[in-house]
Amino acid sequence: MDTSHIATAALAHLERLIAFDTTSRDSNLALIGYVEAFLGGHGVASHRVSNADGRKANLYATIGPAVPGGVVLSGHTDVVPVDGQNWTSDPFTLTRRGDRMYGRGTCDMKGFLALALAIVPEVARGQVARPLHLAFSYDEEVGCLGAPSMIRELVRDLPPPLAVIVGEPTNMEVVSGHKGISSWRVVVRGHEAHSSLTHLGVSANMVAVKLMHALSEIADGLERHADHNSPYHPPHATLTIGVVKGGTAVNILARECEFIFDLRTPAGTDPQTIIAPFELLCAAEDKAIRARFPDAGVEIVRRSSTPSFALKPDSPAEALARRLAGDNGSARVVSYAAEAGQFQEAGFSTIICGPGSIEQAHQPDEYLEVAQFERGLAFMARLDEALR
């Protein structure tokens, strides 16, 4: 197959996709509308799965016959913020310098989405025996929040596919497992008073510090008891506090303090078991504070839960992806979480393989190497042939 026209189309798609600011806090509907219009122009119907307020949507579509044995290309449309990062070019303008293409989302993971869109016309006009399915999600970057509602519809509506390929950046090498991620929001409500009169109030910040120290001790314990035979780097479950907000002035006992933490666990490790002692501590602090000030207390809410992606070396997805990528290496795992675990949990044979390196993701001047984009093109061309 002559891939030159596919390469041209993929670059055009990538330029358009990068131009959409789909930072997770914002809507992704403009990008979804662009994909819908493109698919519709090739006679492909697509289906939105919107979030509760309608500001965001997943999108899925089938190109080819509605028969079993197809392949799902899955990717997320959202990107992380650029706030405070020192970019040397506009993050929402695709900029090529040398052998690199710069822009927010180039490797994580609009490069993969562009490649997936570029082969749609080939599949749509060809006589494929098995279908290509696209599954584009929202809010992956904030806990894989969007995909589950779409996956439920895929289970319900699609003839069973052979494989799901999640296009996270792996340098076009097959990745067979990832850690799970769960996150919790803790809100401490105190009682304001002058900071010299601590007996008249409760500082939410001081209580939060005590709770965060307990989390730090849990994190240290996970590291001490690491399984050094684990294939992950680091080998143990990791716990970090990513966001802390609290207080209004240095001389006021803080009325409220909020912090958010995440826990990343290898397959076979139960996050709830790890967090259970901390939840008991939160309950004890809540009871003690409410005894003095009924309007105060501690609330802990689980905000996300993404399952780990377990190694299944003999799966159909693994065999297919290795053939398409020309990858005969040993099984690989990654410490980040993705939607692969959610697809696997729903019963889909799943693998991760996409262009770019996770080391460039989330960075200022995020980039995708042209060589990686070309490897992705070859992968897609082989996929098109495999569907025939």
C-alpha cells in the first residue's frame, strides 16, 4: 500500500486535533464535532456518549461490516494543562522543528488519534472482512472517568471484537500490563478563630497535615515492603498527594482544607485494603471534631477507580499487536494507568501500543518524533491489510 497520502492526511488531522484545547477541565465537544463531521463525510455513523452535564462526550464508530472479529482503536481526547509551563512555541499549534513535532497532546495521545482517523477512508472504501471500531474518550487524564460509560455501550452494541488497541505512547512497542489508579478527595472542615486562640476553634489545615502525614507513612511502608520481583518501576504500589488547598490568612484558623491523593497498584494488589486504616483515621478525626463543632468534620470521597491491566501473554490482542508492530520482545508493563484495564475488565482482549514516549507526555514542549509517527503509519497500514 502507498502510505504517502495516508501520511499527508494524518499530519492534517494532527494539526487540527492539536488546535483544539481539550484540557480536561474544559469541553472536548469541538474536537468531537470535528471527528463526527469527518466520519460522516465518509459515510460512517458515529455515536456520542455524553457526560452528565453535556459538556463532554465520548465517541465511537464502526467502519466496515457489523461482524465479530474487528479491532477497536481506543484513545482519549483530553490533555493535561499547560499552565505555568515554559513552552517555546504555542502549545496548541503543531510546530515542526527538525525531526520533532511539538504541541500539547502530540504524543499523549492525539498522534494516535490522527493515525486512526487517517486510515478511515482506506477501510471505508475497501472490501474489509472485519470492521474497524474507533473509541475516543474524555477525561482520561483525571482518572479515566469518561471511558466506562462508552465501554458499557460497546459491550452492548458491538459484535465481539478480536482486540482493543489502546494507543498510549509506548514508542510503538507492545505493552501488556499497567498499574491501576484510584484517587480520593479529602475535605477537612474546621472552625474559624483567631490564630492566637486555638482553644476556640479547629484549624482544618492542622488536621489535614496530620492526615497527610498518615498517608506519607503508608507510602513509606509500601516502598519498604516492595516485591522486588515485580516487573514494574517502581516495583511497589505508590501513593502521592497531588493537590492541597487550604486556609485564607496566616492569622486565622483555617475553615477548610482539601487535598487529593492517588494510589497506583500493580495487578493483584487491592487499593481498598491499603487505604482502610486511613479511612478509619478520617472517621476518628471526624468524630472528634464534630463533638466540638457539629458543622465541622472530615469527609473522604473516592473520586476515581481505574483497574490494573493484567498480563495475558497469549491473548489475541497481544498476538495481533505484536504482528502489526513487528515486536518480538518480552512482555512489558508500565507504571502509569490507562483505559486498558477498563476494557480488559469488561471482557475485551486488550493491548497498549502507540507512537511517542511517555517521557515526553505532560512536559513543556511535548513532542512526537517524526520517526515514531512513521512507525505508527506502518502499523495502521498493516492493520488495514489484516482486516481484509
